[in-house]
Amino acid sequence: MTGSYDVTVDRVVSLEDVRRLCSDLLGVPVWLGGELAGVQVLPVDYGHFDYAAEPRISSTWFSCGSTRAPLAEWEFASRASRALSARCWVGDDTIVPSRMLLAEPDGTVLPVHAGDIDGDGLSVWGFRLVRYCGRDDEWCGNSADCGGSDFPPDWRYRPDT
């Protein structure tokens, strides 16, 4: 596989909806890892995906990839958020554990600082927005990590449509 996208969605999405989304965005058929073993002849271009939903915190995590990766991860998140009408979280390019990229339901992508959601003392995956990453934020404005990112404070991507 040459590319992979790891996305957390702020609502529960069905396995089949994730399959359809990944296939549409990657432009290839996708299979769960276990399903690939049963495929007799793989096409030249194909994809895989992993999926988990956590209803207790209304969150879905999925990872999908293909033999080709047509989009940057943040652009994939932008398109996924629009298709799902939900917030989607992906990692950024810094070493700051709380810093992520958030894709809003309209497809806007921006850097944010987020915290893990914990449930009953067990670590579960899901994120909550702590604050937007901006130059006016004392920590972000002085942070070499935020400022040195390809997604610096106040960076925004807004889709054309």
C-alpha cells in the first residue's frame, strides 16, 4: 500500500457507509483486512480499510488506504467530513500530541488542539476540541512546533464548493 488515511469521526458511522466513502474517495474497491484473504484475484488498484465504532462516545475510527493515494490526508478528511456531515480529526505534522487537524462538516480544515476522551477510566479513542490553533493564542504563537508546521496557527483550507 502506498497511502493510508486514519480518521476519527465525531459520530457513529456504519461499516458499509465507511466502505462506500473509502471506495468513492480512493476510486477503487476496498475490503476489510480479513476479507482480502478471500479475494481470489485482486485488481491492479484496490484498497483496504479497518473500522471501529464506539457508541458510548459517539465516535467512529477508520483507516483506509490503497495501492495509490490520490489525496493528502487533510484533503481526504475535508472530503470525508462533507460526505458524512460530521467533524473529522486527522493527525498533523508536529510532535505535539494534542495538535491535530479538524475538518468541519462544510469541509473547512484547520489546526486545533484537542484532548482525548476518556470513558470510565479506560482509554477510548475520540477527541474533544480544546482550542483552535491561532497566532493570538499565547502558547501557539510562541510554539516552534505550531509555527514550524505546514499547517501553522490560523491556517485554513476552505473547499471551493
